Amino acid sequence: MDIEDVRSDLIEEQEALDNIVSSIKPMQWDLDTASPGWSVSDQIAHLAYFDNAAALAISNPSDFQRSVEELLEIFSRGEDAESSILSSYRLMNCDDLLEAWREARLNLADKSSGLSESSRIVWYGPSMGSKSFLTARLMEVWAHGQDILDALGVQREETDRLQHIAQLGFITRSWSYINRALEPSTIPVKVILESPSGDMWEFGPEDAEETIHGLAKDFCLVTTQRRNLEDTSLIANGDAALEWIKIAQAFAGPATDGPV
């Protein structure tokens, strides 16, 4: 897939979540989600803030870096940087918040339209290649969308856009160890997944003796820490495979554990 495919799939995933939240009742925006202290509104606010941040990182890296320094300053004072990020959005009603997210998405779509395959974007950790950068945004909207779906008690029809997230889950294997100050395992693991359309996706060396297999949706849910391994169809064959999937973390930030 080229970068335009990733960008197009990101926009479609955002629109899919928009279709869900635009149809819920105002009181449902206040429902608690699995993220402690976060409502459905907060999940959308988080997406809006970081879609705008991503657009800024692409268009003006210097201004973006200053915004990062401001957040680090808040953190160094012992304050909650996430609350600072969400504070202005928490003053909005649900209609205004939805519109703010839509504007943020358009901002990101506009700024990302000029990215090339070789572009690199500064971010909150190391800089990222353009495809990985947009894939991470797609993963974010899908994962936070799952938090919203769980709060609402509804299901969504999954699509093969999950391939981006599954690949991200696979390539972040070493990161999952490094982020916990652990030595990454060098034992090859092959991941074999059934896609929503019924196709089979494979990641990893063909001759790997250890494997993880199951539904692509479940692999994405576990690597984004939205489900416990035991609550999915995934089967890990081998000690290294099991060790990895139990600590898998496809997103940036401090090491965290998924649901118990």
C-alpha cells in the first residue's frame, strides 16, 4: 500500500466513527468509558486534539515542538497534562465538540495531502515515516472508537482497514519490550490472521516455529490493549509468542497493561 491508500483509509475510519457518534443522544456523550475518568466526549476530544497536533507536526515542526515543550512543562509541575489537553473541549456541548473534531480531521487531511513516501514527521517520540505516522492516527481512531462502542454497548462492522493496525501491532513487537526496559526477544514469531473479509494475512518469517493466530480484529484489540488475550480467539504457540502478546503495545507512551 502507498501513502495515499493509508490516508484514504484513515479518513474512512474517521467517517465510520463519526457516523456512530453523530447518531447518539446528548446524554450518551457523558457515559463513562474504559479509560479512567474519561467519557465518550473525552475520547472524541482526545482525537480532535491529536489530529490537530498531527496537522501541526506536518505543517510547522517548530511550532509543534514548542507545544510538546509546553506539555512537558505542565508534566514537570506535577500537573495532569491530559486534563490540560481536554480542558477546552470539556467546555463544549456535544454538537460543538463533534464539529471541532470534524474540523481537526479536515485540518489533518489537508496537511497530510502533500506527504510523500519519504517524508518524516516529528512527533512525541522519535520522528516517524509518513505511512507509519498516518497508520498510527488510524490505529488511534479505531482504538478510541472501540472505547466508545464499549461504553454504548454496540458493535460495528469491521473492515479490512484493520490490516494497517494489525501490521502496526506486529512491527511494534520490539517496542513493547523496549518500552518496559526489557531486552526484545529475537525468537521469530509468525502472525496468521483471518481478516474481516475472510482473507488470510501473514506477518513474520515463513519458517518461524512460534506463531500467533486468530481473528485480525482480536489481534488488533489485544495489541491496542482493548481486550485481554483470554477474551479473544487468539492462540499463541510458543513461549516467545505468548510472552510478546501478553505485553503487546502498539501505541506510544508509557508502558501500560491491557484489561484484566
